[in-house]
Amino acid sequence: MPITLEDQQIIFSEISKQLEDALIHSKITEGHFNDKNVPRACAHAFALDGHLVKIKQLLDKAKLNHSTQAKV
């Protein structure tokens, strides 16, 4: 089944959401480190990394979708 532009748009929309959530966690992490609250900072750093993992997975999916449509 061919991959549509809408399929790719949905993936990149989710990437945008994940980036926004990652940014929020990054800012919260910064604040907790500033307050010397290491446990909370680390918890948010892990959450940030989880969003980055999801972004990488979504990018991999978009690349695989593209490779099925690419012509050589």
C-alpha cells in the first residue's frame, strides 16, 4: 500500500508534539538543577530522553516510508 503525504504529515505532526514536550522537560530539568533538586532533575531528564527516543523512532518510520517510494 503506498505511503501518502498525509501519512508523512501525521508522523511529522507527532514529531513536533514530541519536540514541544521535550523542550518543556528540558526547561523543567534546568530549573530543578538550578534549585539543586537532583532527583527531580534526573526524572525530567529521563522523560526528555524518552521523547527523544520517540522522535528517533518516528524519523526512522518516515525514512522507511520514503525509501519504499524512492525511485533510483
